[in-house]
Amino acid sequence: MKSLGDLEAIQQTLEGESAVGQLSWALEQFGAGFALTTSFGIQSAVLLHMLQGLKALVPVYWIDTGYLPAETYAYAAQLTELLQLDLRVVQPEWSAARMEALLGRLWESEDPDDLGTYHRLRKVEPLDRALTAGAVSCWASGVRSRQTEHRAAMRPLEQVRGRWSLRPLLRWSNREVFYYLQEHHLPQHPLFDQGYSSVGDWHSSAPDDGQGRASRFGGKHQECGIHMPTPLAEGAGI
């Protein structure tokens, strides 16, 4: 992993930068080793739109778990065309059918380790493999501090599983996100008007009356592991 020198000084610099300024800094530091990740969720259009100001074709990695709502696939196609994204679709090694045949519908299990196995197989390991294959040394995401307890303690730039993770929107409020979408005439996720403030897999998302990610995974998990500093523990027999 690339050494950056005085990390605390860099944190303070980034905290004083705009979101676009942070993206520009990362592009200058990491060059072809810089990328974005997206879920094509409710607020994803903000960070993806900011790529246009960089005047560089930055790859965008999207994890297709095989369980996304139909509306998310349509939204992904819409934003990819509208913003001319260099989209890299990441898929698990195990198909959904194979996983369910051998391990069952893991998200329905009462054992919390099974949900961890689901996240590891369908999200964390596929993303890590793709970023390694793409020689990505720093990836930016749209996580925000108000979304979960774990994210509230995040800094703008941290090490995550052997590479740097940048969070340009970390301190943004819901209001700032909403007005950015309005100002730049960006389309909303189709499920936003149905009461969703957070969208992941079809079985983990629902209209939430403003609870955000607290409504995900039946309230059992707020994080899927992608933004955690260490890999999820391996499940038995995997």
C-alpha cells in the first residue's frame, strides 16, 4: 500500500477540502490506481456526478450481488449512460442459485454468522478481488457519517483491507445531498418516491419512514462489511 507520510496532516487537509477537492487530491496522489465504488443507491448520483469535474476517466466499481431490485438495475443503466461512467461490474464467484442450493437463504437465518457469510461471499470478497485485479490502491465511496455508528467515527481517509478508502461526502447532511441532486437535475432512484431512504438487496431493503440504514437487514446489521477495516470471518465449510 502506498505510503502517504503524515496521515494526520493529510486528514486535516482533506477535512478542509470540498468533496470535489478531495477527489482531485486522490486522483493526483494515486493516478491510475484511483477508483470509485457505487451501489447505485438513493444518494449515489452525487459522487458519480462529481467525477465529471475531474476531467479523467476514473473507473467505477459496482457490486452486482444478484439480489438487487429491478429498479436498481434500471437506475444503474440510466446513470451510466447519463454520466458516461467507466463502469466495472463486480459479481460473486458463487451464483445466487449455487449459494442457496448449498448454503440456503443465508439472510433468513437466525444465526448472525450466516448473514456475515452472505456479505462476505456476495460483496466483500468480490470487491476486494476486483480492486486487486484493477491495481486499485485508493477507492472513494459515498459513505456518510450520519448513516451508521461505525461511519460516525470515520475519518476522510483510512486504510481498509490493504488499500486506502476515501470518503468525500462523509460530513454531508441529507439536506446537502437533496439540494445537490436538485441543483444538477440528477434523477432519483425509482424507489425513493416509495419511501426508501436506503436501498441494497431486495431482501434487505424496505420503506423505512426515515430510519435510513437502521431499517436494513431486518435491523440486525447496519454494515455489510465493505467499509470495515478487516475481512469478515469465514463461515464454516466455505
